[in-house]
Amino acid sequence: MMNARCAAIGLALVLTGCQDNCRVTPPAPQPGIPAADPAKPAKKDLTKQACPMFVDNVLELELPFDLNPDQASPTAMIQSPNLSALSPLGLLLIKYHARIQPSIRAPRALKLGLLRAYTVRFPPSSQFASKQLLTIRDEFRRLPATAVKRVGLVPTAGKPDDPLLGSVPTTTASAASNTGDCGTQWYVFRTKVDSAWKSGVSGRNVIVADVDWGFSKNHNDLVDAWDPAHSEIDICGNHSISTDLDEHHGTGVAAQIAARENKYGLKGIAYNAMIWRIKAACFNSDNKSCKQDWTGVNFNPWADGIAAAVTETCDGCRKVVLLETQTCCVNGNYEGSIAVQLAIQKAIQNGVVVVVAAGNGDKPADLDDESDAIPNTGSILVGATAYRDADVNPRHDLSNFGKLVTVAAPGDDDRDLTATSANGGPFCGSTSDPNDLYTLKFGRTSGAAAKVAGVVALMLEKNNKLTPPQVKCILCRSGDAVKTEASKPIGGFLNAARAVEMAAAPPAECPSSLAPDFEMTCPPPTTPP
């Protein structure tokens, strides 16, 4: 009965998809659409994974040329002479009653000229989950190159599984003042940020746009760091940016970047930079099951968050975008998303520096979750080190690694957000007011990427003419030694003083004409484990 009703609706389903209890049985192949090859198996059977690695019912496309969102319908692709190259795509969309929409919401996509990233959404039916979606993806990949350049699954986003902050402590600890000496924030000295400060930089006139899971609006250490002109951006508009425990992650990240020099908590690396809070989580996070409901979300929220940071305006500032997420289930590099790759590339073309946490899966950051190569987006991909004595900076055993990783920074699980207070207690801040509280438990690539973003803000204050590739090149070439296996490189260890010094007078190896996807040829930073 339901199938008959769906068939009667006809091409109307192309634009709306089949909703609610209207299940769709895909019709027989139509002329112009390549037939499936039953002898060619999917690369991986993702149904055997412990949790869903990819979003159900959704594919991402990169088209071979710009397409205005107003023309992005299957019927237009088939009927418009100027879109005839896309006719095979339009026919395949009709076959599966699928909708096609920009991966970046249309106003931002048009403003950025980001008109090749599209999302294909299938009707909400279990037949388009997991293994079935892989088969459909492969069918789209067999379309001619004139119709589609790339097709990919959308990785589920996983909140980096760092311990949280903000809980009222169960033991008493006196507050650690930060009146300029940073208390015992060991990583400030290990990365030589204290020496960089002596050159007069603190992140002035730099915006760090943190695309994250949520933020505490009222933390005493950060109320003056939130940019009043851009107080918050909720990408999906369906949650407060301070929802449940999601607020803790972004709060910890923002604090390491720009916590003010005051009587509270700690001192951020770029303590005079401003923070844009961009919440890209469009669902209540469940990092154990990775199950994520994208119903009603017709774009990639993380890519759209990057685009929001680029399109928002600021007067005379430089901008840094920080992407603080990873793939769920396996903790991979979220640049495995096609839409995210294209958004990062467009941001860099617009002069915005992009910093990305490499992820905490002890896996190659230059491969996506199907082990396909991730292209060099031009981002500054950050690995993490663990705490040891002053002469050794070992790779954190969960940090992702690979040739695309630019630089590493401290991300120790137990000593990251702030150091022990004066009486040896594990907390920094008031024992009664959660808006004046941190714990030591943070770290990994979330904490590492935050520190790098702060140092980038110092570099851009020192020289606001630096291009994004120059910033990346300087970080690549200024690092100290990291202790890691030769097969698991994570770049050099962050040296803020050297990076800021090189920013003032970029070396010949880092010219302003450097291409975003340049091949890094840094001095070898690793030492035997």
C-alpha cells in the first residue's frame, strides 16, 4: 500500500524525499545510469564495526564545476541544456528518490563561491544504512567524471574523548592565581610561550573561531574573551551552545587559547585574542554508540561552521579557524569529509589560517576511515605529545600521525588544562563556583590544537601580512625534537618563541607565494623512541 502511494507521488519525491512511514523500494535502473557491478565488493564491510562510522542515508559529492543551488535539482540536471553533463547524476538521484542540497548552506556557499560541495540525502529507510549505502556510493562513483568528481560517505563526528572540565571538585584546593607568571602551567614554558610573550605579543586583533561542541557562556576566565560582536553561532539553531556536558569541551579549548590575565584559573596563550564560539554539534552527542540523527539537517554542520567563521566579518582583524572534532568510533581525522576538505581549502584561499586536531585514534591522519588518502587541504594538522621531563617530548600514544601532520604540542591527559594548585590539589579555581573552575583532565589533540591556535594568533599579531601557507611553513620549520617511531611522525614540537621570531621575518623557504598544498620539507624532528 505504501509503495503504491509513493509511486503515485512521482517526481515530487525527487525534491522532498519520502517522509515518515513512506518506505521506498528503488525502481529498476533507468537509461543513462551505469549498472552496478555485483562482482565488485565494497572496500570494507562497515556493518562489522562496533559503532556506526558514517551517517546513514547521506552521501557527499564534489562536482566538477560550480553549480548554483537554485539549479541543484534532478529535474534541472536532466532538462537544462547547460547542465546536460549532469544528466546521469540527475537520473541516479531520481532512481533513489534522493534530494541534493549544498553541503554549506546556500547563503554562505554563495558568499564564499563554494558551489561544488553537495550533500545527497536518501529517504529515511534502513535499506540505505551501512552496507547498502556503500553499494549506492559505489554506483555514484561510477558516474562519468563530467558529472561527479568525488563521492564519499559522511563520517560521524565524535567529541574528542578527553576528560571534561567544570565539575565541582570533591577535594579542597586553593585557587591558583595567574597574575602574569602563569602559576605552574608547565606547557607554557615547555613550548617557550613565555619567551614569545617577551616580544610584546598577546594575540591582539586576532579572532580565533573555535568550531566545537559547546561552550560555557559564563566562565569567569572567559567572559571577556568572547567577542561581543559575535557572541555565539549555533550552526543548527536547535540547541543552546551550553547544552548538557557538550559545553565543557569548547570551554577547555577556549581557555587554553585566550583565558584572560586575571585572578581566575589560568592564562591563555593568546590572552588578548578574541574567541568566536561556533557550536557545530547538531544533536545530543553519544560518543559511545556514535549514533547521530541528521534528520532536518540538510548540510554538513562542521563544514558549515568553518564557512560561518570565514563569512562573518571583523574590522581589521586576522582570523584563525580551529576545528575541534574527530571521526566517531575510530577517532580519525575529520578532514575525511569531502565538504570539510572543500570548506578548509576555501577558507585558506580567503586568507584564514585553519588549525585541525589530528584525532586520538593512534592511526594515520592522512587516511580516512576507509583507509583512502585524505588530500592535503593546507590546514595545520596538529598531533599531541605527553608529559615527560624537560628534555623529552614523546608522542602521546593515542595521537594520530602521518605526513600531513604539521606540528605537535602538549596534550597530556593528566597535566593539560592547568597545573596543580599551590597546595598540591588537582583543581585550579573556586571549589564552589563552577564558573571559576578547571581540572587537570583534558589534553590529547584537543588540547594540543588549542595551544597551536594560540601560537598562530601570536604569530599573526607579530606579522599580520602572513599568508596561511607561510604560517604553516614556519610552524613546520621551527619545531623542536619529538620522540616517536619513524613510522609515526607528528611534525616538530611547538616552539612558540622561534615561530614568532620567524613570523617577523619569514625565511626564504616560506615565501608569501607558497601554495596551500605545498609539500613540507621540514628538518627531521624525530628522535628514536
